[in-house]
Amino acid sequence: MDKPYKNKIAAVVVTYNRKELLKGCITSLRNQTRKLDEIIVVNNDSTDGTKEWLDEQKDLTVIHQANLGGAGGFHTGIKTAYEKGYDWIWCMEDELLALKNTLSILLDNFSQGIVALAPIRKNRKTKEIYYSEIIKFDKRKCKGANRYQRIKPKDIGSNKIKIFSATFEGLLIKAKIISQVGYPNKDFFIWYDDLEYCMKLNQHGKIYYIPTAIIFKNNNVNNANLKNEYRKMMYGLRNLIYIEINRRSNFFKDALCKNLSILNSIISVNKYYFFNRKVIGLSLYTHIKIHYEIIQDILNENFSELFRNDN
């Protein structure tokens, strides 16, 4: 069996306009008890001084690119680390802080057949746990919460837990598997790029959630508003439909539930729009036009920027 402590490990950090938070993230990576062999930072065209600060950091490998969202950032970063021959790739976002022993605990939990390990994520201020990880995908269920079943407090103890998918927030990926699954889909831009990638990972091994490996997250960093949430939801709708359509159905009920799941997602997003239409500030025409663009993107498998003409 592989001995992960003897392996080469690179961290991949994706950042956009969070310079001060990025500094904290980088410090936490520099302070790991299991030292990283390289820290690769992908800067998505930040305009807040991030570029200038990164260019001063001699111990970082920095890649500046257009803003391709989290999906495009992780595509670039994971591709770079893989092509450099690393054995493990540790995915991070700029608002995260890893404890000094987080990486070493993840590595301690590696065993044969594991292709990825995910830490527990907690709010930095409240210490509340984020429950975004999916413990089970039930293709016989139609509603999102039942189809993609998230991890719950009762599931978490001190032992590692087999899960279906995790976010890219602290996910440690065994690089060998990338030759079989490729890189994250850069065209997703934001939302569900990690779900699609974990679906591919699941075909070749196991993903485990490690409650004793802790990462803290600064949650209120985007000054989120209804319009921003709407934008994310529309990208998420497109990406989830794409995932469902491209997932093979093996029996009638599976196919039926897949289509009902898509319909439920469309209804949910449209409810959000109509309840918050005035605050979101987009006309009904623009809202419908975005739906049309989503359909075109999926049919052509050529994803566009959904909100380039909405101002």
C-alpha cells in the first residue's frame, strides 16, 4: 500500500478578490505539520490587490487567469499539480483556514481503495458544522433532498465516514486517479463542479469524510445578496441538469426520477425568482432568456457566461 507521508503533496488554492482572507489561508498552509511540497495559487483576475501581493510571495507558485469561477480555477490548479507529478492534490479556497494538523490527519486516514479524503468544515465564528457533503445518492428518489442526501449530525462521530461527494473546500485527491477521471469541468463556472467530479471519483474508488480533520471557513465574505444568490442558482440549475442528463439511467424508475428531479430544480429556481423579482432586478424577459441559454448550453455542450448582458 502507498505510504502517503512519503508522497509529494501540492495544495491548490483558488482566489478571487479576498486578499486578506487569502493571506490567512496561505499562512495556515505554510504552518502544516506535514509540510506541503508546493502551494499553487490560481488568481481569477482579482482587482483588490491580490495580484500584487501574490507576486511578492516567493514561496508560492502563482497563476493569473481570467475569472473562470471556482470550476475554472480548480481545473487549472489541479491540472498544473497533476502535470508536475504530485501524488496528492489538496484543494482549498481562499476563505479557508486549516488547523496545523489537518493535512496529517487526512493522510493518517488513507487506506487502500480511497481516492479522496474530505475534512469537516466549521464556521470560524460560530464553530457550527457545514453539512454540504452528500452521504448517499439515491437515484430512485425524485426530490433533491432525498435524491442527494446530505450528511447529518447523527452521522458524525470520531470515525471516518464513507460519502458520495464533498466540496472542493479541503478535499484531498489521490492524483493517480486523475488519469482516469480527468480534470474538473471548467465550463461549470460555479456550483456542482465538485459534485460532478466526485461522481467520477466514485466510479474508481471511495471518498471518506474525516471528522477529526478540521477546516474553518469564513462564511460571510461575499456580502451575498439576492441577485448574487440568483446568479449562483441559475448556474447551479444549468450544471445540475447537465449532470442528470449525462448520467446513464439503467431502469424506467431511474429515468423517471431523473426527469422529475430536473423539473423540481426548475420549479425551485423560478419560485426564488418570482418571490424576489424586484430585488433581483431582472426582467421576466431576461429571466426566460437565461433559461433559453441554459438549454442551448446543455444541448451544444458549449457553456456560456449566463449573465454577460444583464446590466
